[in-house]
Amino acid sequence: MTASIFWYDFETTGIQPHSDRPMQVAGIRTNEQLEEIDQPLNIYCQLAEDILPHPMASVVTGIGPDLLQREGLLEVDFIEQLHQQLIRPNTCTAGFNSIRFDDEMTRAGLYRNFYDPYAREWQGHNSRWDMLDVLRCVWALRPEGINWPEQDGRVSFKLENVTAANHIAHGQAHDALADVRATIAVARLVRERQPKLFDYLYALRRKDAVQKRIRLLQPILHVSGMFSVERHCLAPVLPLAWHPGNRNALIVCDLHADVTPLLKLDAQTLKARLYTRHDQLAEDELPIPLKLIHINKSPVVAPLSVLREEDNQRLAFDHARCQANAQLLKEQRAQWQDKLSVVYTEQREHVEQDPEQQLYAAFLGPRDRKLCEALRQAPPEQLQPERWPFDDERLPRLLFRYRARNYPQTLNQDEREAWALWCRARLSGEQAGAPLTIADYLAAYTHLSQEQQADPAVQNWHQYVKTVQQRYQL
């Protein structure tokens, strides 16, 4: 099948991709020349009673409960339609901040609905890409030919600001379909103005292409939102080692930073300080210059040779400091090598109890994967729990919620009562995992401006929440 790019965007109940829910998804398929080749996808999703949207979500999106009730699909059907697009062979899924948000929302939705949450990202020669880091890289390395907007005196990569600065029609910002068309238009702009860099970055959606550009203890350039705009979102980094527990993660050291903590501090101190916000460090505590590069997240890496003389001046790039730090780390390898396995060995202080939040707790075994596939094909009346003897303890609990949200007619009286108790407990905060409780929603509502509270979508949601509050006597 011919290679294509499926550009997509969610509008959601909030900003937490594993607990919030999709309200709308839109997608447009293009060829690799960015020409549309299929009818757009634009669908809405109903919300179950245990899920409330944040009031600001309705302000931003304009999506109200009446629209979802009228046009929204059950989540099982919503996810099925989206999955059909994503799983198509030779599809690169792309968006704007999609790897950090939309793809995580997708994984969580697939997991809740008994799909393999990862297969569509790599099976059938599939891949994924993200225009946000592409823009950061173009701004840092080849900014010519594109207008770069500023907000509060700093460059802004917000999609609506980039489109406005470059006279790109955007329609209604934060409408999913309008945002997808705007993202494609920005991609066309980059491809037109910086075609070589565009092709180079598009190739990095493949893990093997990223790996070819990495040699341990050989400096490279890395562009990331983790580096400030004052640094042009760019840093020279030294690949130190592969992560001890994640074969897709590379441990690197920022060569523009002070590397002495890595040499002088013990492993436990390094670990504690690495996860401490810089503004919370004591005045005499240096930040830890370590970072992970995930080769399966389309990272931006490049050789130092891409820097031109004018780039060195514009970026204030200190080659001497970079070379000196790299040489020091190579010579003092014995001082840091054994510490990395301790620093990056996970010790989960907080273990999620809610199965919907346990996507990353473990992979499903082959027997459970087969059962999940069969379950998706089964008619609703055959979803009784005794028919599905799962090994993984998360799945029976997910199945109960799957039935209650999508096929409530299959519940017996005891199950209906259990579901009502569950909704009440979750909306009151007794059960973790909901994006908002009733109290959270009402508190957030009071912080809206009068103009925001007068928005029709906000008013409709507020009335809906009051109805739910009365139903569950909260």
C-alpha cells in the first residue's frame, strides 16, 4: 500500500491524556507530498456519566453536552473508526504536539477498548511524527523563509500564532478539523521553504534512522522542548549509554551545562536532584545535565556539522566548551558509568490503583491478547465476565466499565447498582481515576470569568453537572 500520512487532532475534556477523554477527533490523510487523498474523518464521542469535562475545555472547544448527545458516538464505535485509520499499512500518524498528547490519548483509548495500544504505531511499516519539534528545529537551525511569531517577547510555537504570522487560514482554532488543516498547511510551508531539512526530519520517524545518527561518546545536536527558547530549544549532547530498562531510551549529557555533578555526586544524590525542579534547587546545587532521548518518538538529532558559521554566532554556540566537556566525560568515564543504572532504575513511589491508569504497568500476555481480539468481535450479549477468563487482573475490571459505558443493556440488576455506586464514588473522589469530581468541576467553574460562564457550551455543561449531582445526591 502506498505510504501516506494521517494528520489528526483531538479535542478533549482536559489535559491529562490517560484520565481525560476525547470529545472530538478529526483526521485528514495526505500522500507524502502533503496532498489530500481521502475524505476527512470528523467524529464526536459521548462521555460516560463518570467523566466530566473541565470547564475550560468547553470554553476552548465550544463543545457542549447537547452536541455530544446528538452527534457523539459510543466510545467503542469512536475508537473503532479512529483505529481503522491508524492501523492502515504504511501510515505515518502525525499532528501538532501529537506524540506527547494525542498519541497518549490514543493509547489510553485503545487500551480501554481492548485494542493493542502500540501495534498501530509500528506494524505494517507504520510510524509517527510530530510537527511541533519540526518547527523548533527549523527555527533553531534554518529559520529563513518563515515568520516566527512572538508572545511576551519570546518566540511562540502555538499553532494559531504560527498560522497567523504566516497568513495561513486557520478557521476556528481548537476545532479539531480546523487544527488538522492548519497543521498540514504549516507542514507545507516548511517543506516549501526548507525542503532538505523537512525530508531529513521526516526520515527520523523511523527508529533505525535515528540509531544510525547515534554513536556513544560522540557529540550530536538535539532539539527538544526541554531546552528553553533562550537556548533555541537546542543543545549539544553526548550519548552516554542506553537506558537499563527501556531499549528505546538513550541517556545523554548536555554539553553546554556544568558536568561536574555527574562526576562528583553519588548516584542517589544524582537521582534525587535529577527529578527536582531547577527553581527548587538550593543556591549551591547545580542541576543535573542528564536527559533521555526516546528513539521511538521521532526525536530531532543531527551532527554538529549542520551548524554554519552564521548559526554559531546567532546561537552563541560555544564549541570549545562543548569539546572540553565531551573530552572530560570520556576521560572520566569510570566516575559516572556505574551511576547511570542506579539513576535510571525506576522506583515507583506511587502505584496507580485504577486499571484505566495502568496502561504502562505491564504488557498483556499472548493469551489475553487473543481474548481481547475475540472480545471486540463478540456481540454485546456475549460480554458477560464468565465468558472471558483473563489472566491479567486489570482486564475484568476494564470489561465491567466497557459494558456499562457502551452496552448498559447487558448489565443485570446487581451490575447496574454496582455501576451507579461506582459513578457516585468516582464523582465524589472516593475512587481515583476521574479527571474531575463534581466538587472539582464546581470549583473550576467559579474561576471562570463572567463572559466565560455566559458561553452557551459552558452553561449547558453546568446544567448537566447539576443534573448529575442531583442524580447521585452529591
